[in-house]
Amino acid sequence: MQDIVVLFDKEDVIEFNKNNINSKNIFLISPGLEEYLKKGENFNILKFRNNPESILQKKIILNSKKIYQQFDKNLNILHKFDSGVIENIHNIFFASIFSFMFLIETLRKFKSLGLLYKKKFYKFDSFDNFIPLFLEKIFLKDNQVFFKYLRSTKLSKIKKFFIKINNQICRIGKKQNNKLISGSLLSKKILEKSQKELTIFELKPYHDFKKYHIILNLLSLLNVVKKKKIFFIFPVQDSHSSKDNIKKDLNKFFNSFEDKNFDYFKRIIVKPIIKYCENQETFKKSVSSFVDFLDPKCVFVDQLRFDVSTLLASICSKRNKDVILVPHGSISIPSDEFSEFVLPIVARGLIYSKIANYSVAQSKISYEAIKYYDSKIKILKSNPILFGKIILIKNSLKRGKFRFLHASTPKTLSAWPWIYENYNEYMDNINQLIQNLKSFKNIELVIRFREGPECDLNTFKKLIKFEQNKFIKISKNKDFFDDISNTDCLISFSSTSIEEAIFLNKKVLIHSNNRIYKHINYKFEEKSDIIYSNQKNINDKLKLIMNDSFSRNYDVLWNNTFSKKEDLQEFI
């Protein structure tokens, strides 16, 4: 087959339609793109095809594992680097690698390839010549939020001026009992949970600053009646910060890698990582001054993967201040050899970290996972603080109608392979589910769809034949608990929503056509197990769930009888 044109998203298809390209062979990476091709043209359309053995996913992991081994082996080259910066490098690198390997392994079988890039059409007679430019194109796309996030920008003088005014207002608000927190939802929840007078200083990334933050801080400052307050502070760049060794050492580090797959994207990823790390260094002095001025006994963070949180944790660790990581995601222990590789990488900075000395277990599932990934970290216990409500709203379902709620978390570019669906897998899984549900009466399927660069809501509706399938509803609720409280059974593959449904003792079905991965690998009480299904047994599992009358009691929440030293409330 000659001249296969590779189109990634709707934007690519629109550009393809505008150009007179002499090729009818098209590879569509994202689902549903054929809906946007020129009508009446006789295209030979090739698409992503999953298989019962999930061979593509396994290849991504095995090839990424080889690169990881080299990363680990040569890490001593970066021994002079700040521990927070090391965490940034690790997490950025592997979130990128998995995505690049997904594209590489998806297209490797082709030789004669073409692509549209910067309004020009390029043809290649070998995969080795094609793939670096294609990866560069994807990396530079504005709709790839993670990659866009890596393209750090300098603060303008006017923005820097307003941030300094903002921060001076915050300094006036200093009290005796100060809490320094990174994470907006975390700040709000700790404010709610605190039983005493409290002043929270929420450290936010500089790119989140808006002029209205000055007004919010002024209102907090002038409100003398309010006993609980939040101030929003932002680091500013220091133009005199030392960056001497960053570029040299990182180039040396990445040049030590010997892997052909890494060579495909080396020039794309190395430079942004260097710039990102240099940018992080420019904020260190500013964050340090906040810590010294506020002098908190401990700091709270909701992640230790990227940005200002890692800076804050690293600085506080050096000052022997407690760093408390409050996870906002759901991670269990591995259930197979492939999740055994991916999950520790995902869990790092999410439920454990080398720059935190405490992690908060918001359930027994979380407690088991934290112990598994880091046996040395101290664990605090708490009922759900970042998961949402846990009080079950009175059921208002129509009698006789069984309601399923589908809530899953597909990842763009297969960012976390095996443990999450990519968008093509997500669409395959949900379409099969819909086909099976068609044979049942008196049911509703409510879908919480998460848009991404690879699939928007309109495309999704076309792919599931929304207009024809009257038993399907698309949820517009922002609050997950508004949906789950009126649901009989949650269906997902992997998502925080699974653990939230478990908190409410809801029936849970975890479905994948081909995957054997268990997102919640935990031993529940008898008759409270999560039900797993695949394309062979899905119909039987649906019948089992609908005929199942016993109540669930997963028993995964704490009973609040733990000692002071392990109670999160003692630090709040």
C-alpha cells in the first residue's frame, strides 16, 4: 500500500479536506474522524484496531521498560539536582514516553507515509524518517494540554508587578496558625474540616494568576469577622537564579541513553525538559521566602509530580518541615505483570513521594496501596477529603427502571497504557456495552463523557448512535455524586469514580473487551466483590447484576477510631 496519510484529529481532517492530496489511503488515529472526511470520495480508511491479546499495549510497556531501565541506571549523573526537580523530570519524561511509544507502535508497520504539518504535505518512504516529524507535530499541537504545559513562558513585567502587589497583601494577612497548601480543592476541604481559627495560604502556579486574586485577597484581609480565611499567593521569577549545570547535566544524562525508540523523539523532548527545569529554578527563591516568612509547621500538597508543589515540598523537606501528600486519585496494587510496571510510575507523586514524609489514606484500599509502593512513608488516616460527598442522597429512581452509570477516564495518546483506556479502546468498550444493553428492558444508561483532543461530544454522540438509542442519556452534572446517588450500578474500566461508588456501597461492573487489568485489586468482604466482564461474558454479567438483590457493604472507610499520631485531623 502506497502513501498512507496519517491524520490525528478533527483539525487534521479539516486541513486534509482543504488540500488536493493525491492519496486515498488514510490512517485515522482518533475515533470517528471518518465522519468529517469529504463526502463522495472513495477513501481506503485504516483505523486503530485493538485485539484480544492487547498486543499494542504490551509492546508500549515493554519498550518503555527498556528506556526506564536506562533512566534509572544513569540517574547518578543528576546527583547535584534538587530532589523536587528530579521528580519533575521523572514524571514529565514517562508521561511523554508512553504517549510517544503509543504513536510509534501504532504506525511502525507502515513504510510509505505522509503527513500534513504547518500547512505543508510531507511524504516519506521510510518509517524512520516519518516518525520524528510526526511526533514533533503532535507535541506542538495546542490541543495537547500536557505538552503545551511543558512550553514554559516568562512572566511579563506587568504581570510580575501585579503578582508582587498580590503577595504583599497576603503577607499582611499572616497570623499565628498558618497553613501553607498547594491544591485548590485541598485548600477548600481543609478549611471546611478545620475546627479552629485558621489562615490558609494557597500557593498557586504563576500561570494561574488573574487580577481578581488581588480583590479576593483584599476581601479576606478586610473581613475581620471571618475566623477562617484563604489567601492566594504566587511565586515570581528570579532572573539571577543559577541554571549553570542544568543544561549540561541533562544533555549528558539523555545522551547516555542507547535506544532506537528514544532516538525518534530525543530532540523533541529533551529541550523542553531542560527549559522546564530551568524555569523551575527561577521560582525557588520566591517559594523559599514564603516558607521562611509563614513558617508553617507542615505543608499540604495534592500532588508531587509537577510545578510549584514539588518546589514547595523540596524546600520544606530541607527545612525539616512535614510534607503531607493528600492524594486526589485512586490507585490500587498491581494485578498483573504489566500494571506492575506502569502503576508505580503513576503512583509516584500521586499517593507516595520521595519528597513527602506523610501520605493520607482516605480508605483502606488507599492504605494498602501506599504501604505497597512505599513502606517507609508515614500514613495518616482520614475519611474521604478529596473524593467528594459520602452521604448518600435518598434514592429517587423510578420504580422498575434499572439505571446504569458509565464513568471512565480515557487518556489522550494512551498516556498511561494498560491501566487506562485510550479513546479508541474507550469507544470500542462502550459501544459493545450499548449493544448488549439493547436486549434489556426498563433500563437507563447515563454516560459521563469526558471530552478530549481525540473525541469531542458531537463525535461521541454520532459514534454511540445517541439519537437512535433512546435509553442512553448524557450526563451534564458537574458533581459526580449527583449521578451516582441515583444509580443502581456503576460501569467503568478505570477511574476514581470506582472508589467513590464503593464508598457509597453501589454495585460496580468493571468492563473491558480485552483487558485483564483490575483497577481496584483489593479483597472485599464476601458478596461485596466488584464484578469484572469482557466481550465474551458481558451479557451474563449484566443479567447477574440486574437480578442481584443483596446490598453491598464494601467496608473500606475508616471508623474514626484511630490514634492521634495517625489522624490527619491532628495536623489540620
